Amino acid sequence: MTAPRAARPADPFAALLDLPGVTAAVAEARTAVDGLLGHRVLRRRSAEVTAESALRGARASAELEGAGMELERLRGQLMHGQPVTVQSKDPRLGQLAANAVRLHADLGSLLPSWKGSPKQALARLHVLAAADLGLDSDALGRPRTALTDPVDDPLELGAAPQPIEVSARLDGLARLLLTPTTAPAVVVAAVVHGELLALRAFGSADGLVARAAARLVLVDRGLDPKAVSAPEVGHAEIDAAGLRASHTHAYAEAARGYVGGGRDGVAGWVVHCAQAVALGAREGLAVCEAILREAS
């Protein structure tokens, strides 16, 4: 008598492809990124595109965290060695924007640790994202451990999970990231992004960490190996229909849907993230075209 086959382990990431709208949105994102990767500028000048994408992504990520400023103003301050400042009475926001720039500039160096130890990489991401924001040095890179630890909530996601839940879900996420999956990179990035927003594991600059981690997934899993797209720009500019707009409310609304759980909320978040990836690829194409114009 033949022994029954062992049940195949579940693939939670791949299961999300069955949610409404996800497969089509992911396919559109892949097509957009592939179109960017085929641009002739990338044959010789990909490093320039990567650097500009990092700057634009950092600016957009800072905007989503409440530290918005114009791209050229940020570029000018950096070029002249000036402190990064935003039009706000909160001096921390300028530092937050500066941290976003530094974080995105250093992402490539974190790929090895991300591949082998995601939690270690997340700790380093938080050290970069939350430096010089007035936190105790021993709080940098360490998930919340006390119920009284303060938690920033710029997206108005509601009460953050308790530290014991944060620890368990971070461990679970790390295990999933080290487990083979057939899911596309866009889906994995959306889950990583959503989980880190939901957990607010560090209590400060968690949005910067979540968006940087999502970008790491896209690079690590081969969707955008040279980091020439700018999905953060897509998140900052997308509206409820997946089109460019001048407001950012759709990002927060989609994140609240993920945090609230349920089939529709998770599906909406993954679709939103896929649309942001597609828009980020268009941003990368705009960078490529700008370089072409300068060269002509």
C-alpha cells in the first residue's frame, strides 16, 4: 500500500493572488517595471538613475511621514551641504527628511543582511530612519517592549498592537521571508510594507522603515534589481482610482484597510501597492528621459 503524500506547506504569499483584482494589478506592475528596465539609458548610466530614484523615493517617503518638501529644494539643500529643512514648526520633520535620504542611499548595503536575517536588517533600517530624532540611543533599532512606549501614528491607523504581538508577528514575518514562495515580488513587498505599518514595531519612523523594506523586497526578489523605479512616489501620488493626484489620502486609507484585516481590505492594499509600483516605474522612465535630454 502506497503511503499518502505529505501535505504541501501552505504558501501564504501566493494565496493572496486569489484575492479580487490582485493578479491583474500585479501583472500591470510587472509590465511597467519591465518597460523601465528595457530603457536604453540603463545600459550605461543605470547608476545615475538609481541615485535619482533613491532621492525621489526618499522625498516621497518623507512626505508620507508628514515631512513634505519640493524635490528641487531638497536637492539644493543637499548639494550645498545645508541642513534639510521643511516648512513646519516641528524641527524633527527636517531631520526625518534627511534621514529618509540617508536611508535610501544606504539600502544597497543592507541587501546581504536582508537576505539572511530580515530582523537584523529592519533594526538597521530603523537606526538610519530614526537617528537624531531625540530618541535614546538604546531605543534605536529595538522593537517596542513596554506598553507605555510612545507610538507615532501619522497615518491615523489607530491603536498599535501590544509589544508581545509585535514580537510574535515580526518573528512570523521573518520566517515567511526566509521560506520559498511562488508569489511575485510585488505581493511579498506589499505584505512586508503593510505588516510593518500595522505593527509600528519601533514606535517612530516606522513608515520610513516599511517603505524602505518594501523597496528591498523588490530589489532582492529581482523585480527591480538596480532599484531604478520609485514606488514611494507612486504611493505619494496615487488616488483611489490608481491615477496621479495631488493628495496622499488613498495611501492612508489603503493602509487602514490592511490593518483592519478582512479579504477586501487586504486585497485593496495589495492592489494599491501594485499600482504604486507601476507609477514608480513611470517615475523611473521620466528620470531616464531627462538624462537623455541632457545628453542631447
